[in-house]
Amino acid sequence: MPNSTMQRSAQPGLVSVVIPNFNHGKYLGDAIQSVLTQDYPYVEIIVVDDGSTDNSREVVEPFARQVKYIWQANQGLSAARNTGINAALGDFIGVLDADDMYEPNFLSSLVPIMAKNPEIDGVYCGYQFVDHKNSPLPQIEARSIPSGELYQSLLAGNFLVPESMLVRKHCYENVGPFDVSLRALEDWDMWLRISSRYNIAGTTEILTRHRVLPGSMSADPTRMLDNRIAVLNKHFGAEPDTDGNEQVKMAYGRAYLVSCVEYLQYGDLKKANNCLQSMVKVYPELLADFDTFYQLGLGSQPKGQLGDFSTLDLQTNANVLLQMLENLFENSQLENNIYPYRKLAFANAYFALAQLNYGARNFSETRRYLLLAMNTDSGIALNRRFVSMYSKTLLGDKLIDRLKGSKQKFAV
């Protein structure tokens, strides 16, 4: 049911950027400045201070003529966003958390896409992870999913961050406000609701910066798991049994997989094992998915560093992953459900570890894991990537670099 307090005529071409803030005065100025330096001229900035007790009000004061400042008693992130959206006058709405930033061409890149294509209701972009000092971290996220497939992709896990999305105001008016009962992943819930009803485009252009802060709510894996399951309960009801809907089982299974990785990042192996068992209980098919083991193989690598081979502890992660699999298949309560996947699961695990070692240029370990994968399941040797990877490990670093250089030189 539409939120009646949001029903007002929007100003065409105007972008309202809502910045919810709670005790982030240290970073708030960067967020505001990143909007003021946009090379798109039609912008209003709404800072919603959700009961901050730090110096946030003083940070906003120098921008008083350029920012609409709203203070409210602390109600949580969702409520702060809702207050800002209700006050917005723009046709387009961006939600920029107080510790994140837009690149200068964020609006000038995304607004024209919707302006020229009235059938598009929103656009999301790629983003760069940065640390608390705004220094770039190795990890970026940049993918563009066809609009008709976005909802399904988001069911497999949220890859968007709030500041990467720009949508028409009517999306929020019609799907309803951010859910104040959620204390994390309220944005995932919103993107699921919007993508199920509206045409949302994507670009791989890196147009925002997502700050990774120690002690943030996303660093609490239990809080994230509880809210991840709460979102799925809201959309689909209770966790299904083995006879449930395939799409719903996949969504729950992927939720437990993501939480398993988060517990590995946090160093809690017991809860990581519990999540892996929950994953296979609801959707054992994920044991046949190479990506499952590639994610688990990244193991303890923290957010912002994922995929950076120079900081990846491959030996430790491999030991943890393989031990988790051994524990999984020794679980008598799950054995009948998952035993048929044993051979393929270990083959995929070895193959993923080979891929990670290949990325780190550990070629002898790459070959060892490839042979383990083939000996576990000979059919994997028919995979073209398997053959290509094994062949390249025999060439050595210098020749591989020369071949890559030749491809780039003659690319057309």
C-alpha cells in the first residue's frame, strides 16, 4: 500500500539525495561535499540526523544554505531514510549513507539514462571499496544484470549498496517505505521489492565509494544472518523443506552460504560450519556449484580485500575449507540428503582452490589441486577452463605475461 505521506508532485529533473546520519560526524562532511561537487546542477541535499550525540550538527552548519537538515529522535537507519524520502521534492532519489561518497559524475552519468528512457525506473552503478581514510581498497563491485533477471540475481544475495542506486520517486511511493523492523539488510529488502515491480538498469561504471569501517553493523555476522533470514521470511514465509519451491530454497541456501563466509571472515569456525550445514539442509544443490567453493576458498579475507591475491592466506583457507567439507559429510543427520554430492563437492573444492592458486601465481599448487579434482571426479577434466589452466601453469609467469601482452597489443 502506498505511503500517503510521500504523495506529492515531484520536480522533473531534480535529484533529492537523502543522507541518513547517526554519529558519523567524522565522515558526514565528505558525504555532503561529494554531492556538492556533482557536475549535475539540479540537486537537493537532505541530511536526516537520527538523534546523533556527536558533532554532526556542527559539521552540517557550514553547509546550511545548501543542505536541508532534519533532526529526529533516534529511530534507526530505515526510519531516517523514510523521513528524508518523505521530505524529498525531486523526481529522482538517491540514498547516500553518511560514511559513503559519490564520484563527481555519479548523477551526470545516471540521470540521463532515465531521462532518455522513460521506461527505466532506476539505475545502479559499480562501486569502489575504501577504508576509513577514504583510501581505495583492492575490491570493487561492478556488474550489470539485465533488468528482467535482476530480481532473481538479488535473491541469490545482495550485491548492491544503497549509494549505488538512483530511482524515480514513484518507486518508493508505490512499494512502501524502508522496513523499520529490520536492523540490517533493509536495503536488500527494498531492492527486492523494487526490482520485482520495476525496470531497473545497471552500469558497470564505478561511480560511488563504499567505506569499510571497523565495528559497523555489517561486521556483525550474527546480526546479518538474523536479518537476512528475516528478509526471506518476509518475502517467502518460513524456511522451506526439501520439497519446497526451488527458487525459495535457493534463496535460503545462498543466504546461509553468505553468512558462512561472513563467519569465516570473523574467525568463528563453529558458526561457519553451522551455516554450511544449514545451507545443504535447505538446498544441497549448492554443493554442485563451483562458485560456492570459490567464495569459501576466499575464507577469512575481509570485505574490501576480497579477490586480492597478495593478501590471501591460501594454505590456511584451503585447510579450513577441506576440513569443513569433511565435517559436513561426517554429519549423520545430513548424510542421506547430501551423500550423493560428496564426490562433486570435493572436486569443485579442489578446482576452486586451483583457480585461487592460479590467480596467486602458485602454479605448482594449481597443478596439484587440478589433479586432485580430476582424481576425485574424472569428468571435470572435460571442463575447458580446467584444460586451459593446467596448460598455462606449465608455461611459467614470463611467457603468460608475454601472451597477455600480445593479446592486448593486437586487440581490436
